[in-house]
Amino acid sequence: ADTPRDTYNHCLHSKPMGEDAEIAAWQFKRRLQTIEAARGDGTSLVSLLIAPGEQINLVSKKIQGELGAATHIKSRANRQAVIAALKSVQS
């Protein structure tokens, strides 16, 4: 599977870019570096990437579905950590 960095490198080198595209690529690279540098304590870090134009209510439903699935995690500590992380995203 391609990593976000592989996708970035492919897009960067696949065709000539105008100035706006170069700025967008630079901004994307900076965001990607920020995400790659992020660290959490176990499952306390949740990355939620929402595509432009994606409806927030659909994202909220996906998170609610993940909360439902998290209740089936066997380990009590992991279950609580995942649920707390997902609830923090909702608020």
C-alpha cells in the first residue's frame, strides 16, 4: 500500500506544475510532515482527515459507528482509551 508520502512524491513528479500547484504541493508536504511527526500515547491520538466537500454529518455518522465498534474491544484499557479518543473527536 502506498503511504501518503509516496502519493505526494508521485503527484509531485508526475507532471509539470504551475505556481499555484507548487504552492499547494508545498502546503501539502508541510501538513504531511506535521502529521508524520505527531505522536500519541497509545490510542489517544486520532487523526481525522476530511476531504474537501465531504459532508460533516456523514463524518459524524462514521465516528458514531466507530464508537459502536469500539465497545467490542476485549481489553478494558484499550476499549476505554479508544472510546475516550473518539469522544474527544466528537466534541
